[in-house]
Amino acid sequence: MGKQVISTENAPAAVGAYSQGIIANGFLFTAGQVPLIPGTSNLAEGGIEAQTRQVMNNIKGVLEASGSSMSSVVKTTVFLADINDFGAFNAVYGEYFPQDPPARTTVQAGALPIGALIEVEAVAVLES
């Protein structure tokens, strides 16, 4: 079984040698999403809450472009510029997974692209 590249205008365009998402073996793997507003080079303003919301909406855009949804996410990896933002991040993140949240790893990163406060990648199972 091959792989399928996913691309959408509902998430920031890839700015390097990567795809927004890849479908392989019944799963969707998203690239790490930073809080860029799609169609611009602007970071979402308003601190960790606003940046988390933008990141999650970017992931949602890639998921929907593949025919998937937030409820199909089975694993996320979260990179925070400051682990002290965990509580505020977690409150917003929880809004996107009100039931049966995915497995998750959260770490503090030394630095994130373009000065972002957060980056998140996701793995989702595709609905048959």
C-alpha cells in the first residue's frame, strides 16, 4: 500500500521539504502544526490560548482534507516553548477532544519555529 499526500488551504502551507499530511496504511500523520494563520505568514496573537486554538484548527483542517475528524485522532505529540503554559494549553486542547481524548505526549522544546509557543502533530485512524 502506498502513501497519499494531503494538502489543504485550511492549514498553513508547507514551507520546506514536508507535507501537511500523509495517509499510509489506514492512518493520517500530520506535520507538526504551529500557530500560523492559513494563507498568511502571521502567528496567532493572544498568548498560549490563542496559539493553541490556531494550532488545533490547523490540525482540524488537515484532518478534514483527508476525510477524517478530530474524533479519529489516536495520538498527539505536543511541544511547548514553556512547560509552565501546560495548564492554559490543556484547557483549550480539551475543548477539541471532549470525549475519549487521544494518547498524548507533551514536552518542553528548546525553541520552536518562528517563535511559536506551541507545535502539535497528530496521528488519526481513517474512517472506513
